[in-house]
Amino acid sequence: MNGLMFSVIINFILAVPTAAANALVIVAILTTSSLRKPSYLLLANLALSDLGVGLFCQPGFAVIIIMKLFEDVEFSIFLLLSVIVVASQLSCVSVLTITAISVDRFMAIRLKMRYRSVVTLRRVSFFCVFSWVAPLVTIVTGIFDMRNAELGVVGLTVCLVVIVVFYTMSFRALKIHCAQTQPQGNQQPNSTTQSNAIDVLKYRKLLKTMIIIVVVILVCYLPIFGLLAIMLHPAYHDKYHIMWGMMSIVCANSTLNPVIYVTRMKDIREACVQILRKLFRCM
């Protein structure tokens, strides 16, 4: 009982800052001209899925627990199925987006000057639409055909492999790039080399930030595997306090992501501060 009420309180408390922080990040990226770039648009798409968690999943889980405590089984089951569908959709969008970000970071260091002509806002916008439509089709058809649900699991595995491979390739490409731009012997670095060094520092920091986001997502989603192990265990008997505790940890990922953006990315932080200042002036 105490554990369930704790989950209710945590989800209700985190829902507000989760929704507000991610909404702020989205507005900052879309309204700031210097942030209207493909890589930031992908971050906005990730923030949009996290916004959905704050608006629907966290309060939805809290209401489900309350209905369970009041033994309103019929309504709680209907709401649970609805929230699971929404949560599955948002999770798929998040995974697809961080996969695209890993590819984007590799292309940025690999293509160099050709990056802007290959990775355009138009193409990234099409991907963002695809990242919402494809999971929705898979989830809806998966309700009627479990083979499509299995296809989703395969897709998740492929995405995880792509993320690991492309981030590994990005670090290797960055190492090679640094070796090529480093002055040899007593040669003085020219202006081109210095500008390249500055770009490398910025790229390395952004790459590390993206990896931090991936690690946080993986850590927060680990309880899902623990939950499956518990449910498959022969001694499993409706351990709701464990299940909702784990789901709360998963949802907390959406609260942490905007904190990482603001603390690690100066451009987004400054844009968010400007928006907050304008809001306070209007109040």
C-alpha cells in the first residue's frame, strides 16, 4: 500500500516538471533561428516524446494505481491498456530518434563540409514524421497480429546495435580527424587548424552529451527487463508495488533528458533562459 501511494505521488510530482521542461526545450529549438538545425530538430523530436510521457503516461499510471486501490478493476484495465499503447508509441519514437541521432553524429564528422547538403531540415523533418507513423502502424496492427509485435522487438534490437556501432565509429572518426588536423613538429597551427580544433571540441562535447542521454535511457529502461523476469517467475503473484515502481523509473528518464540538454548544451540553455525571461516579463 505504501509503495503504491509512493508511486502515485512520484508520478504526479514528476509529471509537471517533465511536461514543462520538455515543452520549454521544444519551444526554444523551434523559435530560435540558430537552433533550427537538423541535429537540434532531432532533439526536439525526442523532447516531444518525453513531453507525451509527462502529459499522459505519468499521470495515467498514477490514476491507474488509484483505481486499483479503490478496486475499480474494469476502468483500471481499460486505462492501463490505453496508457500501455501510448507508452509503447512514445518509447518507439524515443528509440528511433536516438538511433537517428547516432547516425547524424557520425555523418557530421564523416562528411564534414558536405554534411549540410546531405543532412537537411527537410529530410530530418520527414524522418520525424516517419518516427511517429511507423510505430503507430506497428502497434495498432500488432494488437490484431502478434507477428507484428515480434517485428517491433526485432526493430528495437536492430536500433540498439546501430546505436552502439555508429557511436563507436564516430569516436574512431573523431580520433582520425584530430590526428589529421594536429600540427606536425614545430609547425605553427594556422587559422584553419585552429577553427577545426574549435569544431572538434564542440563536436566532442555534443557527442558525449548524446552518449550520456543514451546511457540514461538504457539505465532507466533496465527495470523493464527486471519486470519481465519477475512476471515470468513461477512465484509471481500480482506484485503491483514492484511493477509500478519500475514504471516510475522508466518515466523518470523523460524528466532527466531536458536537464541534460540544459546543463550540457549552452545554445539550448541560453535559448531557454531567454524564453523564461520573456514569460516573466509578461506576468
